[in-house]
Amino acid sequence: MSKLSSKTFRKRIRKRDKQCRICGRKTRLHVAHIKPRNEYPELRNKDFNALMLCIKCEKKYGEKLSY
């Protein structure tokens, strides 16, 4: 995936979620993948495989997201 499409993907998820999907925090956010990018490269830029998490929740739940 090019940097441009990766940036567009992150913007799209940020616009959709606007806050941490677990705790509702609105600062220190980033896009997390549910299925790991390295194991599922075909899902890398799929909206259904991403959600916005704050740093705290990503550290706490990041490993547990994969279903």
C-alpha cells in the first residue's frame, strides 16, 4: 500500500470513529487493526478491520482484538 492510500485510510477511520471505540477518549488516538496487518495483508486497508483506539486502550486490549 502506498503512503498516500495508507494516509487516506487512516483519515477515513478517524472521520468515522472520532474517538476511542473502547473508552470514548478523544485525544492520543490512532488506528488499530483487528486482524494483524502482517498476517492478513489483504485486510490492511479494509474499514471493517480497523478501529480508533487511544494509546491506553491499545496497550491494554491490542493483543485481544483479533477475533
